[in-house]
Amino acid sequence: MALNTILFHAALLIAEWILYRACKRSSPYIFAAVLIVATVLLAVCSGVLLAFVAGEHLFGLVRLWCWALFAHGPLLLGIILFHTRRRREGPSHRALQSTCAIGIVALIAVAFDAFLIEPTSLEISHVEIRSSKLSKPARIALVADIQSDKIGEFEREVMQAVMAAEPDAIFFAGDYIQLDDERAPKEQAALAKLFRELELAAPLGLFAVRGNTDAKGWQRVFEGVDAHLFTKMESLNVGEWIVTGLPPRDSHDSHLEIQASDKFQIALGHHPDYARGPADADLLLAGHCHGGQVRIPFIGPPLTLSSIPRKWTSGAHEIRPGTTLIVSRGIGMERGRAPRLRFLCRPELVLIDLMPEP
């Protein structure tokens, strides 16, 4: 991974130097256009080439392109600004200079927010669900995608917020640790230790499913706490609820059938794709999408890794009469080769208040 990143930077720097030398006597607008367009094309092509030659798959490509945007973007704009000011061609080029200066500040600000601020800026969302099947109020905490490779203070703060909310039940939607090597058991044990130290519990119970990044032995995350772990699709009677837990394969099945019940039924899966099928539960819970992890204004998430509509990848949606889907943006981020950022998509703890209809 490190070698691919070095090769990517080297290719862009060499190309930028050649383009600068070749075009420096051109007009500022031509100079800027050639430098930007050529560098963008090179970043795209070199990233795709590394994907085929060196195994940089989807998240690796995104990492490289983030480097191109947030490292080489300000560099290019700085070169253009320096070149334009040096030429001193009069007020007609001040707009170009101003645009470059604004672009540099904007890219640095976005990078600062996306990499340093938002990833640990927890948002606690509140959702209220009313149903005639309920006779008394109850609170659910939905914890999705802790997805850490090093349990630390942020994870502790999140779980302290869960306990401070005094939920009647806690639902874990999978993806606890993202490590696929010998370090996974160590971090699984660290998360289990955190749960025990906080005396993680709820009156109606803890319920957990496996996520797609969870390594073998994911159950050790809950060693020492009283939690029901769904290793197969099954339904439990929990007071006046029925809780149906789905392993990853079932939650990814967009044709999965869940029979309706006279009791208030809650389905818990990692993937939200099962919501597209005939899942006739009252409340469907999921994670996985991270809300897209990056959300572009007026567009939404460019990448969701799910078959559900993009507007469903975050928040609560009544997808059909009597059935509400809640997809958490999750606590952590994609790890491994992916860039560790969030933009306009803060990590989220969802508190769900179930209320009887008046």
C-alpha cells in the first residue's frame, strides 16, 4: 500500500513539473486549464493502472484520489496562483488569482474537517416510533459499525453516551473490529474489556449480529456481558416485542421474507438490503452504509455499497405503511486501504423511543 502511494505521488509530481516547464509561457488561463485537466486525467489513469497491476481495489483507488484532491489540488492551485502573479498581466487575471486562493483555502478546510474533526464528532439522533401494538414506552439504542482497528477514547465516549441514555435495550448492528490478521483477537478483547468496565447492560437485553468486516471469533467482543448473539436467523420473544436477528447473508438478501406478527416486531441486520424484500416487521434496523461516509451537498452519498435507495442510507424512513427502516451512519469508518474520513456525515448513535399510540 505504501509503495503504491509513493509511486502515485511520484508520477503526479513528475507530470506536474513537466507540464509547468512546457506551459509556463502560455497565457495564465491556458496554463491553468492544461495543468489541471492533465493532472486529473493522470490521477485517474494512474490510479486505475495501480488497481490492475498492484491490487489497489475500490477503497485503494478512493485513497489515491483523495491524495490527488487534498494534496496535489492545493499544490496545483498554488502553482497557478504563483505563475499568474508573477506574470503580472493586469486586472483581467485577478479573478483567476482569487479563484485559486479560495480553492486552496476550501480544500484545506474540507480536508481538516473530513480527516480531523468529523470522524470523532459524535451525533446523537432521536427517532420516535408510535404503534398500536405497544402498551408502554421503551427506548432502544442502535449501535452500528464501531468498525475500529484500535479501541480507544472515542469508542469509550460513544459507549458512555449509550449508557447515559438509559436505554431499555441495546441493538448492535455488526462490524465491531476491522482487522483481518493476528491483531483482530487483541482488539476484540479490548472492546470486550471496555464493555465490561462500563457494565454494559439494559433491562430488556443486548442483541447483536455479525457484520461483513467481522473476523472469525467476533463473539468474543461480548465476553463478560449478557448479550444474545444471532448466529443464524431466529426470532425471540422479548416482553411485548419479537426481535428477529439476521446474519450477514440474510440481511444482504433483498428478497428475504419476514412474517408479520401481532406483536411489535423488530428486525436487526447488518446490511439494510433486506428492507427491499417482504420484510413485514414493524421496525427494521441496520448499519453498513455509514451514511455514505461522504455526502456531497444536493447530491448525497456517491458510494453506499448497498442496493437500497440512497435516501434510505441514513435516518428513519417509513418504507411502506406500518414498516419503518432506520439505518445508522455508524460509529467508525472504513479501514484498511480506505481513506479515513467523514464529510457532512458525522458518526451517529441512534436512540429510538417506542411509544404506544394515544
